[in-house]
Amino acid sequence: MNIWSKLVTALRGGVNEAGEAIVDSQALRILEQEIRDASVELQQSKDSLASIMARQKVSEEKCNQLREKVAEHESYALKALEQDNESLAAEVAQKIAEIENRLANESASCESYASSASDLRQAIQKADDDLAQLKHEVDTVKATESVQKAQAAVSAKHSGTNAKLLTAAESLERIKEKQALKSAQMKVAAELARDTSGDGLEAKLKDAGITPAGNSAQSVLARLKNKQQ
């Protein structure tokens, strides 16, 4: 495979991946539209079923009417035979044959309507069940997606909070370091001030016990006892 063929293949792969990404990102929207389209088609099928069932009912009524006419004309033929009017009976018999032929055709139509209605009813029931199941799955997917989005938001917020806390802790440490440095600077400045004024030397002499540290409660009490004696 030469470089141009490889390049074309790579481009085609990239286009396919981009297309799949777009389809995946719009998957729920596409699926919901397909469900709406299927619902419209299913309603049209139900309308067709209602029309077929109405035709079947009309056909059944025609069949009943034709059977009544057959029975009616058979009674006419029998009466004509009772009267030995065979020609009239034959004429009535011809009429009966015509009615029975019409009844046979109408019965066939009625059975066809009934068969079509039964098949369509079963198909509609299955489509209804499939559509209900699909809607249930879509609702589940949408609920799951909402939960996952909420979890992602909480996770992102938690991560952001941790980052903020870490930043705040680092700032606090810097503040403490600055305060410690400032305190040390103030102590050094005080010591330098005492050394300059001579206070520092006197403090050192007192600490060493070379100079008196001043009156204390014990020294005052000792002095008072000496006076009492």
C-alpha cells in the first residue's frame, strides 16, 4: 500500500470516527425521534385496523342479510312446489342461486377481512410491546445519564474543592512563615535597641548575678525581720 492509499484510509477512518462521535452525542435525541416516528406509524396501523374491522363488520351484516334472503326465497320455492307451480319454483331457485353466489363472494371477503384484522392486530400488539420496551429503556438510559452527570459534577466540584483547600493551606503556610519571620525581626530589633541603650548589658549582668536584681519580696521580708530584732 503506497503513502496516498494509507492517507486516504486514515482520512476515511477519521471521518468515520467523527461521524460516530456525532451520532453517539446525539444518540438519545435520534432514538427519541425514531420512537416518535414509530408511534406515528403505529397509530396509522391502528387506524388501518379500525378501517378493516369496520369493513369486516359491514361484510358480516351483508352476509346475514343474504342468508335471510336465501331462507326467504327457499320458503317461496317450497310454496310454489306445493302448488305444483314448478316453473315458478325454478325461477325462485334461480334467484336463490344468484343470492348464494353473492353470499359466497361476500363470505370470502368477510373471511379475508377477518384474517387481515387478526394478523394486523397481532402485529400491532407486538409493535406496541416493542415500543413500550424501547421507551422504558430510553427512560432508563436518560435516568442513568442524569445520575452520571450529577456524579461527574459532584466529582468535579470535589476535585475543585480539594484544589482550593490545597491552595488555601499553602497560603496559610506562607502567612505563618511571614509572621514567624516578622516576629524574629522584631525580637532582633529589640535586642539591638537594648544593646545600643545599655539596657542589654545591665540585663546580662543581672542574669549573671553580678549586679543586684532589685528588691524582691524575700529581700524586703528579710530586711523587716532584721529591723524587728
